[in-house]
Amino acid sequence: YGLCGGGFFTRQQNCVLKMRYGTELSKHIRFLEEYLTQEKKNEVIEKPKLFSEEDADDAFVENYKKDMDSKHFKFIISPENPEVDCKALTKTLVKRLEKITGFTFSWLAAVHTNTNHPHAHLLINGIDKNGKKVDCFRGNMLKHTIREMARQICTEMKGERTAEEIEAAKRKLPEANRYCALDKEIEHYSFLRSSNNNPDYPVSVRSQNDVMYKRLCHLEKIGLVKREESETNIFNLEKGWSEKLHSAGRYSSYLKARNELLFTHGVDLKIFGNDNEAARGIITKLYKMNYEESWDNAVVVENKENGKAWFVPVYNEPNDKLLGAEVSCSKSDKGGKMRPVFSVSKWNVIEK
């Protein structure tokens, strides 16, 4: 789930907050022992140190493990301002969450500095210190309250953003790889052109100002619009372009998948599950969550004969054996949630 701080035009500090939960004990252990500590990342020389209410030594970690539940919650907390103390931000956020939820969380966290933007990863056990099952991270609590809380803490720590900082954020907005306020303006000015007979790019828009022009150039770069050859400030919009931007905001691997299709074109790639159509074809790509660049597990199914392709989000990490298999994928209601179910008709249709 993406909880992106969208206050580009407010004085409040911005902070991106995302959360996923897991239901397998083995993955809970793996996240703690391998990912938080980055033990298997050889390029990370100085390993991050675990912390909780206090610095977490080996005894503290072992005590956490004794009460580990299969259910666990994984947060990434990334303030826009690089001077925000991510450790202090995380501690304060947990305290305030405990105050409004009534839970006393069992948790561990680490600050990662191996990307261009320092950020914290927070792991909360599915059972709190009083033995209660943690069930508070859903609905408005997830979508709004925690995000606003993180932004407020950042503002308390660094003060309100200056006019210069707000302008800097605005300058970055045209290059967002998700649906944003600028896209509403593009939709408002879009129109049908009698001279445009390309069904894949049915709608056009004329750039109204420099900011819109920069946004359209970025959408052209990521493949969602095409510039009109005869007029440099008119762009043709790919069918479903705004929905695809919404998908890119939710699934960080989606745009990458559009550029890595084997048999079909980016315009053909749609999110599986948005309609009742089954995905039939060959699995040509597997995407696995790495908690830095991507928070997705997904497979791509392509049907060369029909010119169709599906980006299929999957809950668990996809098995490498699926790559190259001919499959049919349908939706199944598991525990009240729709999940994709794969039926393999043939293995190793294409070489891996």
C-alpha cells in the first residue's frame, strides 16, 4: 500500500510512508535477519544497527524472536527532507501510534543509507507486548492517519517548509511516476482530434504552460504519450493513460514491466483483476520485492497471438520455475480477498 505525502503545495514537511504485511513466520524471520540488517548485501559495508525504544543488542533481538508471530507489518518511512533524523522520526511515530491505538507494540527498526535518500524500515510484530493481536493498520488509519502523523512529526522536527523548499518540490512534480495534480490539468484540457486515427492514442492535449509541457515530456519519456509530429506542443495520450499512472503509483514495477515486454507492446499491458478476463499466455517476467526500489511481487503474462499482456500482482514471491510457463490465470476469492490462481498447461515454453 502506498501512502505518499501529497502536500506539494503546503507548508508541512512531506514524508512517504508505505506498509505491507506478511502472514508467514519464515518471512518474518527473513525480513528481520536479512533485510533490516542488510546482511546479504555485500555492497553495504557499514551495516545498519537495529533499534527499538532503545538500541537493540543481541539479547533484545532474541527476546523479540521468542514472541514472533507469523503476522507482521513492514513499513518504509522516507522523509522528503534529508536532514530529518529517521531514527527519531520512527521512535516518535511508534509512540504516537501506541497512544491512539492502545497497543504496546513489539517492534524493531533500522535506518538504511545505501540509497540516495536515507529512510527507515519499521517491523511490528503481529502480537503486542501484552499478548494482544495487532489489527489496527487498515482503512483510514492506514490511508490517512499514519501518513499525516509522519508529516506532522517531520514538521515538528525541522519546522515548516520554506517557500524555496515548496518551489523545489513543485519543480520535481512533473517527473513523478504516479498520477499527480498536473495530470488532472492534462485531463481537463484533453480533446478528441478528427485527424488522429490511432486507436492506441485516441486523445490529444495542447500544452498550456511550461509546467504542463515538462509533465508531458516526462510522460513521453515513460511511454504514456506521443508527441504530434506536426506540432511540438501537442501530445497524443495513450488509451487509459491516467489509470496506468494510478497503477504505477500502486505497483512500482509496472512501468519497468511496460519496457521489458517480450512479445507485446507497453500499450497492451494492463493490470490483471480490473475486469473478469482471465490472463492466458506465457509468463515472460517475474518481479520480486526488494524493499528498496520495489514493493511488488508480480508476474507478467503475455499472449503474442492475441497481442495482450497482463501485469499480475501476487502476494507471495513468485517461484522461478514459473518463468517461461504457459498458464491460465483467474481470480479466486481466498478469505474475502481476490487472489490470482495459476494453472500451468506447459512448462519451459521459452528459454529462461
